[in-house]
Amino acid sequence: MRSSSTLRASQQVETFIVPANGGFPNNDRLPVVLYRGAFDPAAGDLAGAMEGRFQEHGWSGGWRNGIYPFAHYHGTTHEVLGIAAGQVTVQLGGPGGRELTLRTGDVVVLPAGVAHRNLDASADLLVIGAYPGGRRWDMNRGEPGERPGTDERIAQVPLPDADPLFGEDGPLLREW
């Protein structure tokens, strides 16, 4: 499915680093990349448009759901999250980490290792997630004994071949 008709030509792109925080390695090398208003909320089937766009650029293994209410991270892959409906406040980086409100149409790319959790969400929240090259994800919660093993796995995660929204010319590849 081609979804370019629902992708906005201009949107705000924000980047920031999430440093290590106790049991959460986060990622001090690759920034989180946030596309505010990437998709037009009035355009119709945002979930389908996001899935199509992510797949078009090689981000697959997708799912539709929410975001877990506990801090967790993936040590084997990067992750893209698109907000297809509703809004959510997520905390990045573990306890005391950065809080970020994501709304319908926003997309965020989390580098491997960045802890995230749902602090509060609207009842209609629908998140579309995917991974570059359909990589398999693991689940880590910052518990004793996870590191340094997860640190080693994070260091081996390859960079994606394409930005999940803009392909080979997207901001993600310039930032990473």
C-alpha cells in the first residue's frame, strides 16, 4: 500500500540523545528522532497508511496496539512507533527520564536500548510499531543481570537501510 497521500510534506523533526540511566542502557550514540505531525490526522486510515509507509521503506514485523505501562527496551533492534489514534505520554530513558506527549500523526524512532513506557494515554490510543528489516525484538526491563549482555547486543544492531517515512533520503539516516 502506498501511503504518500497521507504523509505531510512538512513536519517538525526533533532529535535528542537519551543517556544511560542505571539499569537502562539507552543510547548515547544514536538520537531519538521525532517527526511531529508526520501524518495528517484527517486523512482517513492512518493505521493502514503508517503500516504501508513503514513497509515500503523496509520497516516490517509490525503490530497494532499500545505501549506497555512499564519501562522496557529492546537490545536487538531499533523501533518505529506511529500514533494512529489518540495520544500518549511516554517516558524515555527510565525513572526520571524525559516525558514526551505524542499525538495522532506523530512518529518516533527509538534507537536500540532506549527505555520507554506509557505514563498516560487516551482511551482511543492506537500505536503502529515496526522494526528495520523486520528484526526480532527482545524485551528487557532494566533488571539486574541484563547488562552488560544487552550493551553488547545493542552495539551490534545495524543501522537501518532507510528512514521509515522518507526512505534513503530521510532525516533518520542523516542523524544516525
